[in-house]
Amino acid sequence: MLPESVQTFIDAEIAANSTDFSDLRAVYLNGTLKPSPQPSHTDGLIAVSRHVLEGLGVHVDVVRAVDHDIPPGVYPDMREHGWARDDFPDLYHRLIEPADVLVMATPIWLGDQSSVTRKLVERLYGWSAEMNRKGQWSYYGKVGGVLVTGNEDGGKHCSAQLLYALSHIGFTIPPQADAYWVGEAGPGPSYLDDNRGAHNHWTTRNTVFAAWNLLHTARRIKDAGGIPAQGNVTFNWNLEDPDHPNPEYRR
């Protein structure tokens, strides 16, 4: 739980807001290794960011991926590639596709993102070749961010990997779109233990900054009708044609 003075300041900023964010949707993908209802330190950091978004009227969904049957792979539906069950297509259509903001949240294990988080990146990649109504890749117009927790070093490393992955598959990355909390090296308290993370004002500040930056960027992109479809339309390029790009492919 955040210190009262910090909570009061955050709530005052929310109350003073004059921009309407209520038509925006956000989804957090939590890569914790702990199934529900076990406490997740990563959920603890998500809660700070989520408080800002929900306080501004944003519709928020949080997915703890380990609670779902999500096989590894880089195809949209792994049931077509030998797996008996795949919950990811439902999550994509129901929560990810309609979202304006997507936040990858991961714990740190062995100095890196969790195996669950990496699997989510690969599954997101599997849908990146789909097209939006403008003929751009499916994630164009969506905004991406990252949250990281752990009791050892690796915060910036994980953020760098995840922010690059999101950018590469089409997400827009705002300024200062990540935040992390790490404790001392070696075994020790994590984010929720003894309210360690909640009393780290550096982490809280950056988490709040990232939340606002995600929304400001999403607001401007949505108001502009998305990313302009000029010079980045997929069906103008047929890579199987040795003479591409060919004007005949234009629509």
C-alpha cells in the first residue's frame, strides 16, 4: 500500500485531469510464474499503474497468463499446429485486439524476463502479421509499455528487450514507458514484502509517469484516427514478386 502522502498526490492529479480517457481500453499481461490465487509481486506493481488508469475511467483488464492454457509457438492458433488446447486466440480477440494500451509485466528470474513472459511475446508476434482495416500490421495504433519486478538486477535489461519486441511488431512506445523495482542482490524481500516497493518513491514516480504517458500517447493516436497509412501499407508490397514493389498491388 502506497504511503498516504503519495496516494493523495496521485489522486489529486487524477482529479485535476481534464482529458477524457473513458473510451480507452488497456490490458496488462502478467508473466508471473505463480498461479492464482497466490500473491504476485508483479501484480503489486501493476496495481499502482492500474490505479491511475482506472481512476481516469479507462477500462482495464489484467491477464495472469499462467492461469490459462497457452502453448508455446509463433502462430496465431497453436491448435492448428498439434496442440489440443490454446486459450490465446480467445484472449487476443477478447482483450488484446480491442485494447488501445498493452503493458507487459514480468518478474525477473536469473536476470531476465520470466519464461511465461517470453512465451507471451512469441504469441503476440504470431498475431503481428494480421492486418488492421487500413492494411497496416495489426498492432499499429496501439501503445505499449513495460513493468518489471525482482529482488536482483535485471530491470533495465528486461525493459529493453520487451520494449524493443513491442516496437518491432508495431506498438508505439511513448517516452519513459517502463518502470521497475529491484531489491538487493541475492535472496531477500520482494516488492510486496514489508511494503518495500510501495515505499520506493523512485519506482512509484516512474510507474505513474509511465501510466500517464501511455494514456497521453494513446489519446493522441486515437484522436488522429490511428497511425497514418502512408508508406506503411502491407498490400503495396508483394515480397514473393522479384520486381516488388509493384504499383499494381496498390489499393
